[in-house]
Amino acid sequence: MRAIGIILAGGNSNRMRELSNKRAIAAMPMAGSYRSIDFALSNMTNSHINRVAVFTQYNSRSLNEHLSSGKWWDFGRKQGGLFVFTPTITNTNSYWYQGTADALYQNLNFLKESHEPYVVIASGDGIYKLDYNKVLEYHIEKGADITVVCKDLSKEPEQLERFGVVKMNDDGRIREFEEKPLVAESTIASIGVYVVRRRQLIELLENCAKEERNDFVKDILIRQKNVKKIYGYMMDSYWSNISDVDAYYKTNMDFLNKDIRDYFFKQYPDIYSKVDDLPPAKYNKGAEIRNSLVASGCIVNGTVENSVLFKEVFVGNNCTIKNSIILNDVYIGDNVYIENCIVESRDTIRANSTHVGEDRIEIIVEKNSRYIL
Amino acid sequence: MIKKEMIAMLLAGGQGSRLGVLTSKVAKPAVSFGGKYKIIDFPLSNCINSGIDTVGVLTQYRPLRLNQHIGIGIPWDLDRNIGGVTVLPPYEKSTNSEWYTGTANAIYQNLEYMDYYNPDYVLILSGDHIYKMDYEVMLDFHKSRHADVTLATFNVSEEEARRFGVVLADEEGTITEFEEKPENPRSTKASMGIYIFSWPVLKDALQQLSEQPACDFGKHIIPFCHNNGKKICAYEYKGYWKDVGTLYSYWEANMELIDLIPEFNLYEEFWKIYTKSDVLPPQYIADNTKVEASIIGEGSEIYGQVYNSVLGTGVTVEEGAVVRDSIIMNGTVIGKNSQVSKAIISEYVTLGENVVLGTFDDAENKVAPHIYAGGLATIGEYSVIPDNVQIGKNTAIFGETESSDYPDGRLMSGETLIKVGELA
């Protein structure tokens, strides 16, 4: 194989509100049966990248649990495999990862000891399918030093302030790069996926560290853009970043759209995830389901409309769940009304309660203890 | 040194011909059950849940699907350094090459496999029952009675007892007499076909009876042990156990899963049933649909109505279609405005539009009334049903059928339509 993979999954965002209290964004449940990082991991394995490192830092328990075996993504190999790197204290360093570049630098040995000529760097919070080999081919064809995968967001310009915004010349070389601008000068955003030659990356990281700089975007991409040949690769298929409650909500709801569902679930290649051995979903008498996704292990007695039920959700009698996302293993008692909400996983919603998100998506974290008679 | 206290030998070579077209292309243990599972998942999950990590699966009839399903045993945690699951097909020998001619003959031909693990006990299982059972408890019973052979029994009605081998036992559980399919059963303790043998006893019996044609556990090995003064005990099993040997009992067992709190509960945390999951995405239920009293597998898409049914993974029920009291297995498509009642539809069937399945007045099946009974319409895997046809009860269809196969667009109750297509 020509490339190794790196997934940056250490981040947290206060834009996720309470949802990030107990997990890293990369471990956010997605589309009923998956977690956010499954998309990057599946893209790696589907691009025949066999050696993948995941960098974690913030609240990584739930992510580590998900990554406890690499076999679900076919990384259980003698050649390659799945590596999880959390910051460690060494003789020379006792800091957390100070930034993305620092995270890579602290694990420079992983890069040095690989023999593949290229590195694909991705983030754990993007929902998309992409054959990284195509980006790599483009990278080689352009003779680029770094290639940045970009997406035109002219249809949703309000999203631009969350991303790096670039301007390219006719050849595709990035001439301007602005991180999270208040007023964007272009509608082309970087999606946080990079291809770079391994030795080039090592050199860049070492120089960066010498100057005590830590951030891959600010201190490498932006700083080097006139020195190194940094190219943009335009992707035009579905892409969404979930590191914001509204975006997370919308991305999940996107899967109610048949085209998007078919694109991810039915068209080659597949997205893989850890298998949970849950029974099929069950609908009892009185259940009413409309335009909703239901994952395995759910038991539904009430009404569910325009919603996504993740795994092992129990919906009691006479409940109404509308325009909501119910995360894994939630028990909802009888006569509950939920609208415009995201219910945090493993929660118990007391019978006869009402939860409505009035002018924004409400996040329900009840932490009730569960008792089932 | 290799040492396993107890290993299991799982007999999975039978066709199960009473399941009709469902087993035309697959062995019975590989037939789907309860939406996403295969019948063999139940004994395999019981093994690992009982702490048995060495299982030999004896295959013979149409093993492809079974082999693909079992693989190296990952879904059941049976991928082990020592032991794990091993598929054991019949093999050629320098002399006397033969198929597995009977249940005990199959085990006899794999003496070497068992010897390798140096077991104290061997558990014999069959791959065609639905139940959750802790074999370790049965082994404790076997040890505490100092038995040579323990067989599991299940209390059945007097009516049913005529179909089984029944045993008479004393208060301690020691078996005094056997009756095979008795006219007037003197006991209602039916043998479940689950045996624990002390390994030397089994090895000796198999070797002594090696010349016996079609050597069978119930017919030859157990009577042989009994006549030679071995202590045979009956372990009474009181949980849920369902023989799914006939189409009707298979249908019934599936339908029981949709009860509000089913006797056989797949939703319990304890004693999970494992299976190979190929389909991961959640299922989608569209607008203007109705899904009630049903269980549905991953990745299915429902645009029509589903009542009292068991649907596998990746099933599509298109707009206007109505499915009632039916079993629909993985990957099948039910076309627009079709109506399906009381049917068993196997995997990857394409059912056209405006098809009415399970209609007309009841009539006995003309070819195999003992198989296709109970008013069920049964369709074999990868079959194709054209648009606008009406199909009756007690019917069987297999193969890629076309409109011309249905005179006046009908297949009356009791008819059988088997087309030998590319797949046959």
C-alpha cells in the first residue's frame, strides 16, 4: 500500500453543548447504527489503507471502547492494523497534545517507522465517502507537497465560519487560506483531509516543533502556502461535518432522505461499524411509525415521526416522538411527548413528561435511574 | 498439552426435507429464523454461552451457505487459538470412503478430531432446534449422577410423544426403558437429541458399532450403551424448546416471537444469541405506512404495511403492499400493491407488483400434502414472481417463474411450481 492513515479524533467543541460532556466528537453516534469515526475508518479500509492511527485526547473512553478491536474495519491484520495514540508522559515531554501538529510530532516514531511513502490525514467528525486513492493520484499528478480536500459550500455559506476557507488559482494551487473567517472571501472550505508525502510531513513537523508551533492548519498549511505547493482537491459528493449541534441534528435527519440513505447504505462501498449482536427491532400493537429510522434492538409501542431511533431504544405506550433523535439505549416511559430534541444515550425519560425544543434543538440529559417493573 | 473438558459435536448435515423449498438449496441449520438469525445460531450461541469453546460442525447437505455463515467463528467468539469452530465435512479415505450415513456414523468418522482435544466429555447437538440451554448445568447433572450418558428430555403432550423417542426414568433420573415413536406412549419425556457422553464410553460404542450401517444415536448407540449396562440418565430441560422441523412449526415458532412478551425472548441481556451480521444500517419506515406487531431486521425499508410478521434484514416492502402473518427473509423485495398473507418467503425473492399471495379457498397440496400444509404459501430463495398473479394456499414456488407459468394469472391452492432455472 502506498499510504498510511491518520485520524485526528482528539477534539472537543463547545458547539456540541451537553453532547460532548461524555464523549469525543468522533465517537458521536450517527445515522442510527454508526459512530462518526466509522466513516473515516471505512474510507481508509475501502481505500486499502491498512495501517491507521487514531489520535485521541479529549474524553476518549467511549471512543476507545468503540475501537477496542480493529476487526470491524478489517484492520485486524499482521500487516498494518489499527493504532490508538493517546498522549503519554515521556522523559522529554509531559504535555497533552498542544495541537494537531504537536499530536503528530509526539508520535513521530509512528511516521518514521512506517515504510509507505504517503500519509492520508483525516478527521473523525466528517460524514462522507471518499476514495483517498483518487486524492493521492491527484496529489502525485500535480506534484503537490500537500493536498487539501475541499468542498464548495456555496449552498450553505453560513457554515463557512466553522471551517478553513481557501482560494485556489486555476491550476488548483491554494493561494489563500483563512481559518474560520467571520466573513469568508470564498465558498470553498477545507474538509480537514490532507495527503502529504511521509518524509515531507516528518520534516514539516520537526521544523514546526523547533519553533514551538503546534497547529497543523495555522502553523503548517497557512504558514507554508507560499513556500510549499499546496493544492486543493475538490470533492462534490455528500459531505457533512457534525461538530455543532445543529449540523449534527441535520446530518442525522439527512438520512431520512432516500437518496442519501441509498448512497451510504446501498451503494458500494459499505460503511462498517462495531457489531453489537442486537435482536431485530420490534413493533408492538399500537405502534405508529412515520418517516423514521429505527436501529436494531429497539422496541416501539408509541408514535414516532420524522425521527431517528438509535440502538436499543424503548418507546412506551402513547408516546409521541417528533423530529427528534434518541441516542443509544434510552428508555422512554408511557405518555411521553418529545419534540425537536436530542435525547442523550443511556438515559431514562420518566413517564408522563413533556420535552419540547422551542426555538432550538433541546438536548435532554436527565440521568434518571432506570427501574423497570 | 491440549485438554478440553467438554467439546461439542454439532450435527448440521441434514437437509430437513420437511421444510420443502426452504431447504432446496441450503441445509436446514442455515435456514433463517426470527428475522436476522439462522437456526444454527441457537446451538452455537448456547455453546459459547455455556463455556464450550470447541465445536465441530458436521456438514454434508449443501454446505456452502453454512460454511459462509460460520467462517472462522468470529460472531460467536469461536475463533480460538486452540479449539474454536471447525467445519467437518465427509472426506475421502484410502479405503471405505463414504458419506455420513447416520448421526453416529458421522461422529465416528471424526474420532480423530475429538481425540485431538483430549476431552472428558463430548456433547452431541443437532442444528435444528430453537432454544436457550446451559449445557454446563447439564454437565453438572451428568457428573453428579456419575452417568455414562446423559440425554436431555423435554416434557411433551401425549399426542406429540408419538412423534418422538420417549424415555422412562426412575426418580433419580436413571433411564430404565426407551420407546421409539410409540403408539401408546407410557411416558411424555421426549428425547431432545442432545447427549453428553463420557468420552471413553462414546469412543468404545462408536468403535464397536463401526460396521453398523447408518449408525444412529437414537437407534443404535443409546440402546447399545443401555444393553451393556452403562448408566444412562435423563436430564429434564424445562425452558423453551421448539422443534422447527415442519413448515408449520417453523412458521409458528417465528410468529411467537412477536408476542408482547414472548416466551422465547431475544431482548434479554443475558444469554445473547449471536449471528453473522452482514447488514448494519438502521431500518427505514416511510410516511403513510403501518407497522404493527412485527419484528424487522436491519437495513429493511418499509413503504407499505406490515402486520404480525417477521422480516429479515435488507427487506423492501414497496408502496401499497400489505404483508400479514408472514415470514420474509433477508433481501427479499415485495412489489408495489402486492398482498401477502400467511406466507413464508425465503431469501432474495423478487415478488412483482400487484401480486396476491395466500388467497383462494383452502385445498390440500397435490404433491406433498404432509409438507405444504396449514394454509401456508412457501417460496424458495432467489425465486422470481411476476406482476399481477394470484397465488393460493398450501402452495410452493421455486425458481424464476414467468407470467406464462400462471394460467389465467393464477396458481390455485394446493399447486406446486418448481422451475429448474440457472440456480437449480
